[in-house]
Amino acid sequence: MRLLPFVTAAARIGAGLALGALSALAELGYLVLAGLLHLSLLLWPSARQRSAERLEKGARRLSRLEGRRVARFFGGGEVEDDRQRRPWMYLLVRVPVGLAVGVILLLLVYGVLTAVASVGAWITGGSIFTGNPAGRVTTESLLALSLPGLVLLYLALQGLYALSIVERRLVREFLGLSPEELRQRIQSLTETRAGIVQAVDAERRRIERDLHDGVQQRLVALGLLIGRARRGGDAARAETLLAQAHQECQEILNDLREVAWRVYPTALDNLGLPEAIARVVEGSPLRTTVSCQLPPERPPARVEAAAYFIVCEAVTNATKHANAATLDVRLTHLASTGTLLVEVADDGVGGADPDGGGLSGLAQRVAAMDGEFRVRSPLGGGTLIGASLPCA
């Protein structure tokens, strides 16, 4: 049982190396073709530029496939296309490694077949070369060849294992993040984590304030109305007070519903993002247009929640502070980058503060998802709040 994990790992590495040797041949052909095409277009700069862009896309696609192969068979993080820093250099360095793997594998297969044939000839008393008695295998010759054969087998296996490590390092060196980028990413994650804690605390204080200043005060007023109705001896006045109490109950329910939706809107789970956005804009007095261009499959729940809260905050700001008349909400899924683009624009007075409580909290939420958040709000020029949310 202890041998099984070792055999499984060896088989996985061997399969990855074999696929890498085959892909190296395809990549070599691509590099030769790209070089010939680039040389043939030296006299046509515009055509050379278009060709270089297309060849670049092909190189990134090949590099991305290699990153997936290395992650699948050798371990290590898979590199996404937008993280590839030097795809051409990676292919130029990686092709000789893949070809070397192919040569070692061919020699290993040849050696194993020769060993099997030699043992078979020794058992049958025949020769490994058909019709040639001089090639007869004896016990002495078999023992004499066994030691160097085992040494060569060991060296070949060690070489293949070392090349699998080289494959991992090449991906990390040419396609992954540089040490400086890693340090910046760690710093950004540290700052984002601290910002998330602050945003959660601020949202808790906001909910507590809404409950205290809204729901709690209305409950006190409701209790007073019901008490006055019970103590009053006039039936008509009691009826009026009970009607006011009923209206106050409706207002309390609306306040509780609004607070609950700020925590997490259940419509996202039940109806989906477009319907939840439609409910948000229905409550706004502004003339609003909504455009949702989303794929058939739903985005991840965290992406839907972030998009929903961005639209909520933008609609609230436009309604209460922007003095706007129209509002444009656009949600677009970019298949080329796998991101959800959220944009909310109004024609108000502008001047929105990106460092304000609501917008800064949204920025921290988006940053925690490796997204981009932006606010453009010149004075008198309206406000545009947008975000790019990775769906992968």
C-alpha cells in the first residue's frame, strides 16, 4: 500500500513529461513559423504589426496550455493569461527542455525494450538478433550488461525528474509573478484584509444606527399609539389611533426589510442578479434604464453580491445627493477576460467623494476580489461608478 502513491506519482509525472515532449514539437513548429512570417513581413510595417499581435495571442495560448499541464501533472499554481509576463521567452527556453525530455524518453523506451529482448533471448537460449547466432545471450553477458543498464536507468529517471522540476521553475520564472509583484500583492492583500475588517465594522455600525434611529423609534411610537388607544374611552378616537398604529406597523416592516436587504438580499438567491437590480431601481424616483448582458450561467455568488451592492450604493447616492434626473445601469459580461463590468451613471451635480464611507467600502470589497473599482465625478458633470469583477 505504501508503494501505490509512489507509483501513482511516477506515472503522473511520466504522462506529463510525455505530453510535454509532444507539445514541444508543436511549439517548435510555431516558433519557426512565427520567425519566417515575421521576416517575410519586414517591408510591410502595418501588416507586421497585425501579424505580431496575432502571433502574440497564439504564444499566450500555448503558454497557458503549458501552465495548465505543469499544474496538472507536476503541481504548482496554474498561470492565467493576464499573468503571463514573457510568453515568447518561455517558449524559446521551454522547447529545448521538452525536446530533451523526448530524447531521454525514447532512449529509455529503447533501453527497456532491449532489456526485455535480452532476458527473453537468455531464457530461450536464442539470440536478440534474428538469424545471427553471434548475438546469443549468455548468463555472463547478461550479468555484465545488467549493472551499467541499471545505472543508466537510474540516471534517466533522475534526469526526467529533474526536468519536471525545471518545467515548474520555467512557468514560475517566465509566466508567473515576479518577486517584486509578489511583494506588492502580499502588501495589497494585507491592506485589503485590514480594509475589509474596517468595512465590516462600519457596516455593523450603520445597521445598528438604522435599527436604533429607525425601527426602534417607530416601535416606541407604535407602543405609545396602542397605549393611548387602550386608555381612551372614545371609540372613534381609538379607531383613529389603531389606524395610525397599523400604518406605523407597515413603516416598521419596510424599515426592517430595507435593513435586511442591506445585510444580504435574498432576491439574489431566489431571482438572480437582473431581477434583484430591477427591484432596486423600481424604488428610485429617477428615470432609469437598465441593461443586463449576462451569460446563461450565473456568476459566482460573491460577484453577484458585489455587483448588487455597487448598484444599490450608486442608486442611493444619485437619488439622495446628486440632484440627478436620469440614471443608467449597465451590467456586461466580458467573455474575453471573464469579468463582469458594472457601470452606473447619472446626470447629477457630480462631486462624489471616493473616500466616503459607502464608496470606500465598495472599493475594499472589490479589491478583495482582485477587481478594479473606479469613480469619476467631476463637478457639474455627473457621476460614473464602475467596477470590473473577475468571475473566475
